Amino acid sequence: MTLLMIGATELIIIALLALLLFGGKKLPELMRGLGSGVKNFKDGMNGIIDGKPEEIKSEVVDAKTEDAKTENQQSNGSK
């Protein structure tokens, strides 16, 4: 018997066992966390960080770094 041959009866039994183990209130929270983890993993595989592609994110970080350097130079020059 292989793992791919799981039928409807087996899925129902697994769902009932999960419900008994975790309870009705905790189970949706666990599924939400699992879904969030899968989404973050897929985004990481596609190079997406904080909802933005990694290339755009690096450009934003570079621009902020340059702004900080400019402000730092201006404040050092006025002292």
C-alpha cells in the first residue's frame, strides 16, 4: 500500500483525529499558520520579500542608504 492511495475514508479519519487532538478552536489557527508558512516559502522561492520582488526591494534599500549617507554628511558638515 502506497501513500498515494489515500481514499476519502482515510481522509475523514485523519480529520477526526486532528479535531480530537487539537480541538475545534485551535485547528483553524494551525491551518492558518500552515497556509501562511507555505505562502512565505513560495514567495521566498520566487524572490519576493515583503510583497515586493527582491530587485525592487534592493533598489528601495539602496535609495534609503544613499539618503541616510547624504543626511549624515550634511549633519557632520554643519557641526
